[in-house]
Amino acid sequence: MQQFLSTFVLPPIGLLVLMVSLLGWLVWRDRRWSAWGGLAASVILLALATPEVSQWLRYSLERDVAGYAVAHPGMPSPGAIIILGGDSMQGGEGPDIGPLTLERLRAGAALARRTGLPILVTGGPNRRHDDRSLAALMAQALAADFNAPARWREMKARDTHENAVFSVAILRAEGIPAAYIVSQGWHLPRAVEAFGRLGYPVIPVPVRTAFAPDGSAGSWWPRADAWTLSWYTLREWIGRLVYALRD
């Protein structure tokens, strides 16, 4: 279901499907409203490619992180660092971590050096490359590139919800009552909510956060990277809705 939503609801596919449907309607029924609908879909598609809109979407997620990133009264001290798996890729010597995951590992290793806390990496198999888990690749990169070994590897999770379920089970069995979680700022609200539904307190550590859109003229020029950011942030909003309804 989540893969379906990501592929066929989010732009550009979702808006292209809408435009094709409206063109079909144009042929059969009402030319005026179909033309306006096709124009509206085109404008939305173009707007999502502007830094102004993509940054606003990202900021709408990340402004929630500031409220989470403090220890609340009565919250136990974090006893571990959870680094959430993100993407993977095919490297020169086989499967490897992707750029989003690399950012998370770098931030998690730095946090481990500051706090002295042990690291848990979480991420299941990615069969696009082979059956090795993302957690295994993450642990390998942590040890080799950051000299920061992972104490625990959670190697079954297929999504953020399962990252939370399986990681909490490991840490509770170890008697660890709370943890830091590391990911991109736009991903952390959904992750915090997933852990919160399990009654497990976490403090999010964002890899990087967005600045509020400034409305400058240059921010309205479409760019390919802005379109990518819009896709990620819209996917997060849909994910938060799906998790809220399901859980």
C-alpha cells in the first residue's frame, strides 16, 4: 500500500495521471472544466519544482522537530542512539549505503563520540541489490568509515513503523528506557510519532533542518532538486496520515 501511494499518488506520476484523466474527460464531456483542471495540475506540478514551495513543504515538517528535541519532565535519560536506515545503492564493490543513510551515520557517529552512548542501526533487506540488510551495511560503514561500531543491528524492518517496533523491543530487553534517534529533519516527525505510539520516549537528532522560505524572486525559478525535495516531503505527510489511521 505504501509503495502504491508513493508511486501513483505523489507527483509527478499522480499529477500526470490526473492530467491524462482530465484530457479523457475533455474528449467525452465538458471541455471547459477539463481544460481548467489540466491547467491547474500543470501549475501545481511546476510549483512543486520551485525552491520556494519545496522549502515551505520541508519547513512545515521540520518546524515540529524543535518541539520534540528536548527531554520532557520525567523522561528518563537516553541510553542509546538509534540510527534509522534510509536508502541503499549499488556501489563499485556491491550493495552500499545511499547518501541519505550516509548523512545519518555521520551524525550518529558524532553524537556517539559526544555522549559515549552505544549505537543501534535499523534497516531490513533490500532485495533490489541482494538479501543483505541495510543495517548490516550501516554497521560496516560505521566501523570502517567512522570508527564507531554499532552494538545492535536490527535487520528486519521494512519501514519506519517497523524500525520503531523492532528497535524498541531490542532496547527494552536491554533495560534502556529512552534513546536518541537520528535521521533527516523532514523524516523525524513521522519517526517520533511511530516511537510515541509504542510508549517509548525518544529525542530526535536531525541531520540538518530547513530554513523558512524567504519569498525571494530566485526561489520561484523551477529546479530539478526542488522537485525531488517536494516528493520526499509530500511522501512524509502521506506517511504520517497512513500511520495515524493504521496505528
